[in-house]
Amino acid sequence: MGSSLMAVHSAKLSLVGSTLPLQRFLTYRLSRLNAKLNRQAVATLKKTCDLKLPEWRLISLLATYGERNGRWIGDTAEIDPGLLSRTFRSLELRNLISARRDEEDRREVYFALTRKGRQLYEKTHPNMQARQQALFAALDAHEQSAIFKIIDKLEIAADARDGSRQSR
């Protein structure tokens, strides 16, 4: 963190009669962090395979949870429906995932990894896992145990604030 951000971060906030500097907006800070982490992930993926970040996320979800329908994947990954559709199509065309229609509800499509998709996941996952471990190495044990609790609380607060999602 740059020294100017550290100074803003460590300063006591008095919200009465003052305005909050942009560097203290949680959404701004998370957006900056997200952009940096996404750039790192893209660079890692570029070195190990020919996947875009949304493609990696879908492959990783399918590797973890097995066959799932498109609605579940979109809700879980919180990917824009248009991007989700293009990502499914790209992965299908490269024979990394397969799609099948539900027999009872033909509108419902289920996706699964193909053998080629599973092999690509197994090749790429160790590099992405090492990246996660490097990030966690920047945190002490207490911070490591707290980070997901904090993120969960923030997600619940965001969901409650916008009313767009039910609790997970």
C-alpha cells in the first residue's frame, strides 16, 4: 500500500461535518484490489493455458461441484448473463465443457467438464492455487482466519442493502 494510502487508511475518521476521502470508500478500495488481483490472475492464466478469467472461473466451478445448470453457475459466479452465455459458448466450441438439456424442462441446460476440460483444470489449478497461497502469505494467522468472515458479512450487508439477492 502506498504511503499516501497508508496515511489516509490510518487517519481517524470523523464523519460529522466532513466528507469521506475517496481512498476511505470501501467500494473504491475493493474495486482497486479486485482490478489488481484480476490482472494477476489473467497473467497467470496466460502463462499456463489459453483461458480468459471468466472461462477459468466456470471451469473451476464445474471441477469443484460437477454438473450444474446455467442458472446456478450464473448465480454462483455472479457473471453478467451476456458474458455467461458467450463464455459457455466459447468453452463448448473448444470442447472443454459439454451441455445437455433437461429432459423434463427443455429450457434448462446443464453443463459439465469434458475430459479435455478436466485435464486443463488439473494443469492450471496448481498455478492458481500457488497464487492464492502467495496472497495468504501476506496475512498473519489472525487475518487469514478473519478475511472470509469479513467478506461474508460485507456480502450479506450488500445483499440486504440492494435487496437483489437472497442470503446464500
